[in-house]
Amino acid sequence: MEIRPGVEDDLDELTRIYNHYVIETPITFDVEPFTPDQRRPWLLAHPTSGPHRLLVAEEGGKLLGYATSSAFRPKPAYATSVETSVYLAPEHVGRGIGGLLYTSLFEVLAQEDVHTALAGIAMPNQASQRLHERFGFRQVGLLEQVGRKFDRFWDVAWFQKSL
């Protein structure tokens, strides 16, 4: 398995992976699937240098999943904080790929001017909570019933880690 930066040629598969979570789960609060063209600005917001990264796990020419660090908020004082996330192809969940992606992501971020990593997790999501806690995140807040999807309201727990 190779962990590498995501590139334009990955866009179709990255979109397929993300759309699974849009359509099937409350993990993301997007409610309509995306086309690759609609996802292109997101891809371009994750260059191969700097604090906002996109790393993919690839095996035998297939994308297994990806991890990102993105801008937490647009105001300049937040520049040293990033929001991180991991999405796995549904057929590859449970293989430890999320941990490998996060290991690589945090190695890259250690070389950047990043002070804090944050993650918002729609609850309940024990797998994501365990992954983040394993990487040193701790829960710092809970926003109750802030997202509505699938005709119900969802809480979001915020996790934070100093880098």
C-alpha cells in the first residue's frame, strides 16, 4: 500500500468515496451527491505543500481512502489550526487504513506551521471517535442537534489535538 498526495487523476474515485457517505450515512452533513467537477475546488484547496493536505491510500492501482487537513476557519488568526478527516472506500473499512492515513498526515503536518488539529464527528460514531482518541485527540465539546439529515437531528462532538 502506498500513501501519497491526492492528484487530479484521483478525482472521480475521491468523489465516489465521499458520495457514499453523503448518500448512506450521517457522517457528513452534505445531503446531495457531488459530481467530480463540483468536487474539483475542494481538491485544488489541498496542494502538495502547506498545512492543507490531501493524502490517499492506494493499493494495486485502487484508492482505498483519503485523509485531509483543511482550513478550520477563514479568518487569519486561525491559520495555524486545521480540521482533519478520514474517509475510506466502504469496501475497505476495518483494515487499519484510517490509522495509516492519519499517521502519514500527522507526519506531514509536523513539518508545517500547524499548532492545533480539530475534528468534528457526527455522533454516534464510535469508530471515528476511537481513531481520533488513538491519535491523541480529546473531546472538547458537543454541539447538540446541529445537523438535520435523514429526518432526524444529529449531534457533533468536537475533538482537538495539539501538534
